[in-house]
Amino acid sequence: MRKENGKCKVILADRDGFYLQRLKRCLERKGEMQVLGMTDSGPALLEMAKELQPDVILMDILLGERDGFWVLESLKKENIECICIMISAIDSDKLVRQAIALGAEYYMAKPIQGELLMERIHQLLEHEVVRLPEKEQEVMVMEENPFRNLEGEISVLLSRMGISASIKGYHFIRKAVIMAVEDAEVLVGITKGLYPDIAKLYKTSASKVERAIRHAIESAWKKNGPQVYFEVAGYLPSEKPTNGQLIAALSEYFRLQEERPKKIS
């Protein structure tokens, strides 16, 4: 295993700069790993891999025009040997199988636990994890997060969109999504029902709730909002979504996640 100053060498790739910084801090916290580079581009990731010869690459599927699958294929063509772990909010079984078939050693669905990621990296470096049959690969990924923390997952997604926890809209959207996941009927009367209910909880007015959410969406659409919305909703609207559209898309996404079976037998 190649090492730099006794540390495992890692390269990170994700279109969310905020997420990259958090991941870097997580990996380097114990001093065992060194992040040599970060990028949001598939071609840039390939060039980094050629130049820096990392032990491990952690990458999302969505990396602009050249995605993670292209990177996996290119690494194989260039005979670049390193451990590749896919980390993505898209946990489709078809995509998992495709990633593994192209050479990824592991696939983890966002949000991930830092300690679990570190454990998996160590296992792969020490060859404790072997390539599993296709059916078992699905089980491995599906069981990655058996206990769901809805509030935490929504927080991660909003942060990835570029909505800061320091603004009121962040908290209003999170609460609205939780309420809509628990009861889809709240979306029917969002102006007369959802906004006033949230306003009561935060001791403000319904109009301020509406404006704060709208402001948060406008802020996100200048950052990573379109990409994350595409991951969640499966399509990219021509214009930024309305408050109701965003809350409906996020609540439906998390409702389906709640209903999704934890393992495949």
C-alpha cells in the first residue's frame, strides 16, 4: 500500500464544495489519512489520480459532463490501481451494480456516518472486504444505514443544496418537509395550513415563513441547488421551484426512503 508520510493518500470528488470540506475534516481528524486533492470534475479527478497516485478515491456519481462511471472506466484503461468508493445520494440498485461492475470496491448512500466510512476504508486497505456476488452487493449497500434519522438527513440535503443553517428558511424548510413526510395532506393547503403551523412553532408570521423559504430557494439555486434537486426529483425544472414544489419533492423523496426495504433477500 502506497503511503505519504505514513498516511493513507486520498482524493475526493463531489460537486458540493461544502460536502467536500466536511469529508476532508472527517478523514483527517485522526491523522491517519491525508487528502491530497479535491475536485468537482471527472477529467480533473482522472488527472489527479495519474499525478498523485492515491491509495483511495472517494467520488460521487455526478461530476459534470464526465461522471463517476466515466472516471472508473478511465482509471481501468490507464491501469491506475487504487481503491474507489462511490458515495452518492442516488442509491438505485441498477447504479450500484453498474459501479461495482466498472471497478468500484464499495458504494455508500448519502448521508454516511464518518466512523463507518473510516472503518470501510481500513477494511478495504487491509483486504478484509472481498468482492461479493451481485445479490450480496445489493444487500451490503442497502444495510449501510439501518436506522434513519430524518431530521439529520434533511439537514445534510439542505446543506448540500447550499442552504445555510444560519438562515431561517433552512429551519422552516426542514420542519415543513418533516411535517409533509408524516402527513402528505399538509401540502394541500400550504398557505393556510403549513405556513401558519410553522409560524406558531417559531413564533413568527406565516408571511415571514413563506418569504424565508423563498429566499432560501433563491440562494440554493445560485449554488448547488439544481444538481441536488435533480438527484431528488429526477428532473431539472427550467426555473427554480416554488416553495410548494420544493417541499413536495423533498418530502416525497424522504417518504420513499422511509418505505424502502432495508435489505434484499
